[in-house]
Amino acid sequence: MPHDYVMSLNVESAPVLTQAAPTPLRLIDDAGRAVDPSEAGGFALPAPDILLGLYRRMVVARRFDVQVTALTRQGRLATYPSALGQEACEIAAVASLRTDDWLFPTYRDSIALLTRGVPPEDILASFRGEWHSGYDYYQHKIAPQATPLATQALHAVGLATASKLKGDHTVALTLLGDGATSEGDAHEAFNFAAVWQAPVVFLVQNNQFAISVPLDKQMACRTIADKAIGYGMPGYFVDGNDVAAMYAVVSAAVDTARNGGGPSLIEGLTYRMEAHTNSDDPTRYRDSSDVEVWRGRDPIERLEKYLVSVGVLTDGERAGITREAEELAAATRECMTKTAVIDPLELFEHVYATPRTALAEQRDFLANEIAEHEAAAAKTTGETA
Amino acid sequence: MTSHSSTTHESSTTAPATRPAAPMTMAAALNAAIRDAMVDDSSVVLFGEDVGPLGGVFRVTDGLYAEFGETRVSDSPLAESGIIGTAIGMAIYGLRPVVEMQFDAFSYPAFEQIVSHVAKMRNRTRGKIQLPIVIRIPYAGDIGGVEHHSDSSEAYWASTPGLTVVTPSNPADAYSMLREAIASDDPVIFMEPKSRYWSKAELALPVRTAPMSTAVVVREGTDVTLIAYGPTVKTALATAELATEEGLSIEVIDLRSLSPFDDATVSASVRKTSRAAVIHEAAQFGGYGAEVAARLTERNFYYLSAPILRITGFDIPYPSPKLEEYFLPTPDRILAALGTWEWS
Ligand SMILES: Cc1ncc(C[n+]2csc(CCOP(=O)(O)OP(=O)(O)O)c2C)c(N)n1
Ligand SMILES: [Mg+2]
């Protein structure tokens, strides 16, 4: 692996810190052309049917993301961190996993949940403010979306280690942001994984911002992928807007993990097209011209050009994908009309497995208070009627 | 951690039958509890700093690495957040990790994992994910420890919903409560009073004492209730003994469980004696004693003859070995404090 973007423990290919940042590995370039195999870092371009499947999932995921952002702007969701522009990373991550593998996502990664089969209403439960998290973790093998940065990376390492201890072949993949790699937990996770040779893949979506803070204020090294070498695991610097490259590299890393080869760190270089969340104002810290540059590198358009050029994306295919995306958007809007009513007394249900007298007393207190308010309200209504 | 799918060491172990009574230290009782739990349940795994071949800096895990092997007992890299964070992932996958924070003050790097995930996971997932993790924390002072080796950090954990916080004061409870903690589906902060590690008792294992969540009246009395836990139970008992010379009958309660708090047992005692003081090593301000005094007052105000006192460490960082005797509550200091009440 002599390529600059593929770091390994091989001393000859070890990065020199004074080097300029390498160009990321890509299999399809901005113009939608397959790169010359000599520049593909030993990775093969995925077969057309796989690429078409990735395309379909990216289009559907984007439609969902745009829909949910719109709902948030209408004030119908408390918040939604968009992954617009990051579909290649998100979809490649999910597509590389088997159903019994585990995904450890962040708040940013709702479209990864969607792609892995979580129903929209379950994804939106937390953003609607119903409960902190709302899907079936064991059915989908997806941990709750983590907000405390990088903490979930350690959970992934632990689960992967447990899988290894039990002699299973389950792999864990965790998604991280670029900013999160500054957290101590990211470093602890990388190190534990390498020492324990845990079957885990760290996929860092370098969208170049942590809320407002650009990457050069997070770290002083060339790439996030370079850090892998310090822990004793391979690191890959990949064009995060090229789903072909992302899929090829993540799949290879997942296979390596499954076959006992230990962890990998993959950096997907991408860009956060939307604000951090709806309550953020990106005009305070970045130029809209930068955003336009990255709009020109759109991951979906890039793959679309390629698929059209090789004759795989027909008008019929396109129509089918559009229909699927629109149906999902409609279903997402529809689920917003159903208001989930959560019994406030459930607040006391899940704090402990072992019942507590004090909590039972507090639950009864709240139940009484609610009953009294309702009785008072009924009386007022009766009097005015 | 190395996996040995076929070479587990379980075959060399035997199921724990009742063993003849023998004198045993608290450290040995804790060790036996972990061992017996590991024999009974193959999903119990143990890891942390120096817990492997060394057997832990207090030797609580002595011999377990040799008996169960690297698959189930291992030295982790030196990172407390990493220890708790990986334990969470293991628990999601169905293991029951028992992890050690080497010393009280060195659990602080793990604060985020404990407070934001261990404590909240069941609640945020609406009961779908449970984390049966035991976090053992040797705590408190009176061992001549250098800085950062004598903290009493119980209030941080006890004020966090979702955590169960217990602390044994004697070898029998150490065994029984640790078995119960490991078997619990709730995460448990298991606080081990370092100064009591070498205290001895005659134990016939597998000994079972009162349920982990309950307080126990360890000495009956009629005039005052002293509420203690962990290292201060011994202090309270010594105080009660000394007080007999003054004709004062002191009842001593060993709380054992800090969260939940056994209101029934403690309130019953306070209603009986009408006077109470809580004793702990931790600083007073915002400490665990404040909660004890407040809730006992709320529930028993009209039964009280005097304000509930807190006899605790001062509101200063834990001192150096040569000064710790001035910091720790002593029987004399406790009796002097009781003497400030108006006795009619
Ligand atoms: C431990 C912690 N500190 C701070 C925050 C507040 N916060 C939420 S997202 C964020 C930026 C994270 O940036 P990055 O890791 O690059 O992920 P991105 O949001 O770009 O996907 C911050 C500072 C947090 N969630 N957790
Ligand atoms: Mg970012």
C-alpha cells in the first residue's frame, strides 16, 4: 500500500508530518469519470448494480433530509441536524454492514438510521421532543444516537470486543465528526480498539466544521486519517463525496475487522452544506462562496453522471427512485400529523429496573397533580358552559 | 483482550457451595464475590487497570486472571473513560462487566460516560437497553494516602438519577452486596472503603446479608441515631461505645445503600430516638449528609427534639497524610457535637 492516502504501519509508507495534505482516495472524480485504476489505491470500482443501489439510497436519504429540514423550519420539530451533502459517507457506512453488525451513530446520522430501516416516525421521536430516543435498537442493531461527542466510539469498541470474546463475527461501525476527534474519548477508543484488536471501524465524517469551528482549529496534523498510525491501525483518507470510494474502503475495513484484522480509521472528506442545526447561523463564520464550491462537488450528482455515462441509470430507474423518495417524504409528513401522546407517568418507568419507593411516591404525586388540574379544568369548563 | 472460544478456563472452577467459616478480610470477601459470580454466570467479565496478573493495587482481583484467563479478566489500557465506555458496549452486547476505577479521584475522567450514558441509557431508550455494569470504586481516606487517593466522591454519584450507589462497611456485606450488585440489571456504583479493606470477620461463604438496598440498625439505642456508611460505621460504633460511659444510648445505622435511601428504616429509628446525626468523611457543603438531614427533617420534623447534625470532613480538599487525623470525624468530635444539643 504505497499510496499516500493509505497509511499503514509500514515504515516506508509512514506519513511525514511536513508533507502537504495528500489528495483523498477517489474512484469516481468530480466530473463523474472513473479514475485510472493506477490511481485507485488498489481498490476496485464497485459493480454497476451496487453503485445503482447506493445511488438510490442516497437520493431517498436526501429527500428525507430535505423534508425533515423543511419540517424543522416550519417549527414542527425541536431540532434537526442535517446531513445534506454527506450522503456518500452515511450510505456507504450502512451499505457496508451486515444486518447483524452494529452501528453507533451520532445526532448527525439520521439518514443512516433511515437507510438501515428505521421508520421515519421512530427517527423523529427524539427530534419531535417525545422521548430522548425512539427506535428499536436490538431489531436494527443501532445504538441510540449519541450527543456527547465521541462517547459512542468507546461503546462501539466495547461491543466489538464483546463480539470477539464470544467468538462471534459481529462488527461495529461508529460514525464520528471531525470535531469529535479532538475529544479524549475518540483517542481512548482508537487506542483501546487497536490494543484489543477489536472488530470495529471508525468512520470520521470530516465535514470541516464543528458547529462554527473549522478543522485547522481542531488539530495540527495533515489529516485525521494520519492519526491512525499513532495507534497502530490503518488509516484511510477518502473523498467523502465519492460513494464508490467510500463504499470500497469501508467494506474492506469491515471485512478486515470481521476476519480478525482489527480496527481501521477512515476519514471521509466532505462538507456540511446546511447549518449545524436549525438554530445555527453559518453566515457568521463561513463564506457562502465556499458552500457553492462544495455544491459543485455534490455526491449524488457525481454518481449520477457516472451512472448515466455507463448507461445504468435509465429514465425508468430514475422515475422509480423519484417515486420512492416522494413516497417516503409523504410518509414523513404524514407521521407528523399523528401526535404521539406519552403518558407523563412513564417518566418514572425506565429509570431503574429495580423499583424504588421514592420514585413510586413521586409518580403518585404527579398523577394526583394531573388529576387535580384536570378536575379543576373540567369544573371551569362546566361553569362557563 | 484475547478471545479463546474453546480454551476458556471455566472447567477448572467449581460452583460455589457453602464453605466452612473462616476469617476473611473485606478485600478477600470482595474477591470471593467476584469469583463466585464469574463461576455462576459466564457473561461476567472483569477489566480495569492492573486487575490482571497483579490482582489490583488492593489485591481485590487476586488470582482471578489465573483462574479465568485473559478472556474474562484483563488489564485494560490506562484510561478510565475508556474502561466505562467499553463496558457500556459490552453490556449492550449482553455481557455483565465488573470494572475497577483504581482510586476514587481517578474515576473522574469517566464522569461523562457514567453520568451521560451509564445512568441514562435505560431511561433514554425507554427500557430497551439495560446496562448491568458494576463500577467498583475504592474510596475515602484514613490510609495515609497521598493527594488524590482519599476522596469521598459518593455525592456526585448519589445525586445522579439512574445510578444505584452502595457501600459495604464489613466483609459479610462486601460479599453479599457485591454478589447482588453483579446480579442486578441496574448499573451499580460499588464504593469500597479503602480503610476497611483489611478488616476481618468470620465468614461462611456464600454469605447473604440484608438486601443491598436496605439500611441496617447495627447497634440499638434509645437516645440518638447515628447514621453512617462505609468507613464511618466503625467510627459511629466506637462513638456509641464511648457514649455508654456518659450514660448515652446511641443507635447506629449502617446505610449500606446511598441510592436508593432506605427512608423507612432510618425514619423509624429517628422517630424512636428523636435525635439524629449523620457522619461522613466527605466535605459537608452539598454533601450526602445534607440530603439525609433534609429528607429526615421533611418526614419526621414533629418527632425531632433537635436539629439533625452533620459531622463530616471540613469543606477543604482532603489533606496530606500527616494532617488527615484533623480532618476525619472522630468519636470525640461526634460526642462534642451531640453535646451542643439542648438536652432537657
Ligand atoms: C462532549 C460534548 N461537547 C460539546 C458538545 C456540543 N456540540 C454538539 S455538536 C458539536 C460540534 C461537533 O462537530 P463534529 O464532531 O465535527 O460533528 P458535526 O456536527 O460536524 O457532524 C458540539 C460542539 C457535545 N455535544 N458534546
Ligand atoms: Mg464536523
